[in-house]
Amino acid sequence: MVTRFAISRTALFLVTLLAAAPLGSEAPEPAGSGPFAPGETLSYDVTWSIFPAGQVTVTLKRAEGRTPEAFEVVTTARSQGFVSLLYNVQNEFHSYFDPATACALEIRKNINEGRRHKNTRIVFDAGRRLAILDEEDLTKPGTPAKHTENEIPACVADVVTAFYQVRRQTLRVGEPILVPLNDGAKTYEVTVEVQAHEPIQAPLGLRNAFRVEPKVFGGLYKRKGRMLIWFSDDEQRLPLRIQASLAIGTLTGTLKSVTNTAVAAVRPP
């Protein structure tokens, strides 16, 4: 029997990875020349087998009151339908990154998952090469907040800003990509395989896309399985679909709409 824990944690993992696609190893493009700009919103539907599992919305904007200039990404993840009955998810992340380097600066998480309620802040101090984490468990009032400091490389991505780094890259079939990904503790060098170039039918129309497979399950997520992501082969480099195949079934995140960005389906191949 599929356990409540297996469904809920896997659904949450897929929802999170909709905002955590792998980043590329090449130097990022100069600020302003990439395929995205402040004001862009990406909306996803998440399904578990035939059941609606959740929705994810990712909005990019200019961060207010920060010097030097930074971009802010607001990500909301909401479970729904059958999965929501088993395990309710109502999360909101605020991530900040340097538009010139695409390096993560800070991430703030408001996490509400079942009985878990936490506020987490991670500051990525490139000068001191430290990830500084402060976390408050809202279910245990009066308990001291968790504080840790861990070494990082000069430039890392978090689970949200990595999404924008990959869109700056040029994907080539057969050329693997190494990803320094940090979420407050250990930095994982995630290997991303660029496996194929193929057409994909999506709500945005028929698009040519690169299929990639990040090897994350052995480190960031210990449950056995496989994850595939399709990025559009155009100037937007949109993550059109994310698919996780696990023992409990298949979870799929599908990009259903893009606002503030010109979207046009390619001709059928």
C-alpha cells in the first residue's frame, strides 16, 4: 500500500524541484541579456498519476531596498485534491540572487507541510564562503532557533535560484553539467545529463526541447527513482515538464502558462 508519507514527501519534492531545476556550469550571460526579466510569472500544474496534486507559481521581480541590485523570486507551492487530503502543503519561498552573476544571495522559506511549520532563512555569504542558516520551528514555541554555518564555494545556487541559472546556459546533448547546489548545509555537486533533443507537446503548444536528467536522488533525496526535465530549445529556455518516476507512481509538473513573456509554439518538426 502506498503510505501517506511516501505520497506527501514525494509530491512535495516534485513541487520544490519545479523551482529547482539544475544550473549550468558555463559562465552566465551578462545581466539583462538572459531569457527572463522581472515581471515574469510561470505557473505549473502538478499531478500524481491521474490525480491533481498541486500548483506552483514562480514570479521574478526586482528586490526592493537591496544594494547592490538583486532579483527576488517568489515561489508558492500549494497541494490540492486527493494529495491535499493526505498531506496539506502551503509553502512560500523568497529567494534573492545577483543578476550579474546568478549566484544565490539569500532564501527565506515559510513552510507549512502537514504538521510541520517552520520559518527558515539562509544567507549565502560569498565573501566569507559561508551558508548561514537560521530556522525556527513554529510548532515548538519558546524553543531556541537553530543556527548553523557551513562552508560553501564562492558561488552556489539554492533550490530556487538554480532554476534561473540553467536558463542562462546552452544545453548540448551528451555534455554533462555539474551543479553546486546548497540548501543551508552540505553543497551537492549534482551531475546533470543532457540526454536528448526532442519535440514535446505541452499546454503552450508543440515545442522542441532538451531532455535532461539530474542525478539528485542519491544525495538530496534518498528515495530511489528517476527524474526527467524538458527545457524548451528557444530563447526562453522554459522548463516545460518535470517528471519523477518512483515506486509509488509518477509525479508530473507541467508548465501551463507564462505571463509577461512572448510565448509562441514552434512549428511541428
